[in-house]
Amino acid sequence: MVDATGMCGACMVPVNIDGKMVRKHACIDGPELDAHIIDWDKFLPRFLQFRKQEDESKVRHGFN
Ligand code: FES
């Protein structure tokens, strides 16, 4: 989370409610969200977008 106010969108989770895509924010709507309504196809690419940099950082700091 970046600002934890619902303003930056960094923690946005796309969910499906009654067939409509709705953006939830983990900081203000969570931290728990019903995993059954999360649109994983939209969420996972966003969630994993910095995976390469995270892995490089783990190696650099001895956490591999
Ligand atoms: S942390 Fe910025 S919107 Fe949730």
C-alpha cells in the first residue's frame, strides 16, 4: 500500500459484483476481500508486474 487512503489506486483489486466489474481498494475496502469475486485474470498481471525487480532485490539483500 502506498497512501492507504483510497486515492492512489496502488492496492486496487478488480472484483465482479452482479456481473459488473467494480474496483475495490484493499486499504479502505479490505484488508480482506472475498476471493471468489476477484477477477484474477485482471488482478494477477497487475500484482506480478514488479516480480522481476522483487526477485532481484531479494538476491541483492541475501533473501533468495
Ligand atoms: S494504498 Fe493507495 S488506494 Fe489503497
